[in-house]
Amino acid sequence: MDLNDLYRDVIVDHNRNPRNFRPMPDADRHAEGFNPLCGDRLTLFVKLDGDRISDVSFQGSGCAISVASASLLTESVKGRTVPEAERLFATMHALLTQDDAPVDVPSLGKLGALSGVREFPARVKCASLCWHTLDAALHRQSEPVKTE
Amino acid sequence: MSTATAVPVAPAGALDVQAIRRDFPVLAQRVHGKPLCYLDNAASSQRPQCVIDAVSDYYETSHANVHRGVHALSQKATDLFEGAREKVRRFIGARSTREIIFVRGTTEAVNLVAQSYARPRLQGGDEILVSRLEHHANIVPWQMVCQQTGASLKVVPMTRSGELDFDAFRSLLTDRTRLLALTHVSNALGTIVPVERFIAEAKRRGVPVLLDGAQAAPHLRVDVRALDCDFYGFSGHKMCGPTGIGVLYGRESLLAAMPPWQGGGDMILEVTFERTTYNDLPYKFEAGTPHIAGAIGLGAAIDYLETLGLDRIAAAEHDLLEYATARLAGIPGLEIVGTAPHKAAVVSFTLRGVHPHDIGTILDTEGVAIRTGHHCAMPVMDFYGVPATARASFAFYNTRDEVDRLVSALHVAQEMLG
């Protein structure tokens, strides 16, 4: 296990300076994610233009992995359609949880930086929290999401 | 019922930590290529070889069900099991083994008292008093019994240093207070609560007291008669014993008046379909085949701790606490959470710019095992306005070198993420 594989430069950067870290008063959808064991807590906001995610932002607090993952999520789903975002969720889930996932990591761009999380099973839920929360927001789920 | 056993005599002088470490096989391993530095003792301690041997010897040579058979093995198992009960009685200074109930752990001890002692007595408007420092296990069972009876839960507030507000406690004691359930040592912060004062005041008002001793029993000398508490619960696995075994001490007069809380074998004298006659104490509260090996292992753990000497253990751990507190306080951006003047060897802290969960992962790769999170004490975390802390908790087998490794690993975490 190499720490530098978990805390890659992209992760450290997005933890220190999370992108799209702001409330969105006019959001069409929002959902809350909470991991009670570690205390990670985030709210994800989505603005839709028809089927397209025209804006996405988040707020909350958590570990470096959860904050960076949420930050990277916002960058990567903005502008995508809802079905595209859902496919990306499935891809990220596979990347985070399956050793031999058929994922083309380079095609993921910065999101590929999260591939090191798989080697740290206790941290997978940190990285996946925001994705489950996005899924809940897109499906108008009202209960807060937990990945523990 | 019990045979008296002599208290092992602790040799004079300080503990030989290096020799002690050789008693704990688990400590010799490497984790991620680094020697294991186990600083998560408040969550669960490790076991010395003598405890492991006591459990395996029992299974290899002496196992049968207890209190049942006339055959030799059953008698041997019963003698070992009841011998362990006597060791527990002596360890906490109880009057009689009738006051020593084997349970799964502190959690079950609290639940037993909540359901068997409190529930039949409580009515709407009655109050149960707990403190802000409690572990969830000394909150939730009382919430449950309050929901069942219409009683309400009152909470003794804490101060910034992590102590309990005694004056507020006094004002919370009312004519409707039916029980005070209090931690002896805070698991999240390490605060040693001056329970004697609280008990004396509660007694003055005729309020019985339960103490959660999960964090106290391994680290300080507990004497339930001197404390004058009514119930005292603790867990084997936090004091070098097996998991799944713990103890509820109860004042005999209270236990005798309480109904059983689970029905089954061993807790009965006679069963017909018309009526059942319950067994005497302590068996009335031990339905089903007990964790015999666990009790025997706990007895061996008590022997081990007494051979080292509880006072010397407390002194060694206090030295580690003072050293760790000084070293950690020297790290820029590190804030110790919980600064009571009397603490067990627990240091909870936050590090600026580094989330506790990340601290835990980074320290783990350095071989340093600590706990991160809310420590099953979310009201304490809420009090300090943090979602989580990192917590290093020491046992007598830890060393100053390990404190230094903790500090070095924290520098790594700061460099990486701070």
C-alpha cells in the first residue's frame, strides 16, 4: 500500500481547493449524504436544463477523499445528460470496488485519480458517498444517503 | 459457591515494559512493513499469552456445560467458571459472587439494568439522569426504557475541558430522578469522572447509581464497596480478556428484587407449564449456556493485571499520558480535545487541515493504529462542534518510543495534506 497512490496530487489539490463548493439556492434537485461513522457530510445541488445537468455544486465537510471526490464529481458531470451521469456513476462504482473492473481509467480524466482508493477498503465509502448522493438527487430521493 | 483465592502479589518498582511486551504475541508483528504501534486500547486491548492459553487450555482439557452434569468434565468446567466469578468479585471488591453477573459486555450490563431494574419501576414523569460524556451504550438503553415507560432522560452538561458540571448535576437531581447512569472514565476524552462526589450526592437524594466502567476497569483500581455504587458494568476485551464477556456488578438487595430479563436454561429452578421458579443469584440473570471460556479468560486477565499491579499499571499509563500530551501539544495546528486535570491515558485531538479519517489512514501506513471517528459518543463531538476526532489510547504495554512514532506519523500526515 502506497499512500501516494491514495493521496495523489489531484486529490490533495481538490481537497485543499474544492471546486464548485457553494450553495445553490435555485437548485432543481438536491440530496444529502452522510457517513455517520466518519462524519462525512455533504449536500449536493443540481440544476437541470431539460435532461442536461447545467450546474452542480456541493457543500459539507469530510475527509480528503470525500471532499476531493465530490469536487471531481462536480467538474465531471457538469454539462452531461442525466443518463450519462448515471453511466459515469456505474463506472466509478466499478472503479472503486472491483479489482478487475473493465474501466478505461485514462478515459476518466482526473476522476482516474480515485482508482487508488480501491487499495484502501476502509476508504471506498468516502469516495463513493458523493456519487450515491448524486444518484439520490437525480432520482429525487428524500432520505439522506449513507454508504456505510 | 466460591473458593477464595489469594490476590497475586505485584513486585515492587516500575513495570518492565519490554518483558511485558513479550507477553503479547500480537505486538511482535509488522503492519505495512512497520512494527505495529497499537494505540487503540480504548476500543479494545490486546491479550497476553496467558489469557490465550487459559481459553485454549479450557477447550483442550476441560470443556463441558456448567451447572448441569454429574460427570467429571462438567464439574471441572463449573469450577473454572465459578473460580473466574470469584476472581471478578475480588477484583472489584464485591461482597459476594451473587452480585457478579456474567454478561456479554458493558452494553449488555446497561441494557440488563435498564430493562430489569428500571423498566418495571418507571412511570411517566420519572427521570433518568445521564451525562453528556456518555458512550452511546449508556444513552440508548435509557432512551429505549424512557420510550417504553414515558419517563424522560435528563443530561448532566459538560464543560469545555471535558469535565462534568457538578452544580448543574445537583440542580438536575429531583424528586423524580430514579437512576443516575454515569461513566467512570470517558471513552472519547479520557476524563476520569470524580464519581465519588456524584454518588454521594445521588445517595443523599436516595437515587441509585449505575457506573459504566468499561474504560475504568482496565486502568484504575475499582472498589465497588468504596464507591458505594449500585451497579457497575465493564467489558473483558478492554482489559486484556476475551471479547463477548463482561460483568454486571449489582448490589444484592437490588438484584434480588429484580425480575429476570431473559428466560431459558440455568436461570430456573423448576419449570412447569403453570409456573417457573427462578434460580438464585447470580444465575437468575444468566439464561442459557454462558460464555464459559470467556469468563475463564477474563479470570486469567484479572490474574495477569493483578500480578502486574493495578497501581503500577495506572502509574505507567499516566507517564505515557503526560509524555504524549506534551509531545502532541508541541505539534503546530494540533488541538487536544478534552483537557480535564484527571484523565486516563486517552488523547483525543484534531489536526488543522487534516481530517481525522485521513490521519487514521496515514498513521496506519506507518504502522500506527489509532481510532478516528465519533467514538460512539456523538453528543461529545457535537459539544466541541467537530464531526470526529483522532484518538490515541495507551495501555501499560505501550512505550514512549511509540508516542514518538505517533508524533512522527502525524508530521507525515501534515506534510501530505496539511
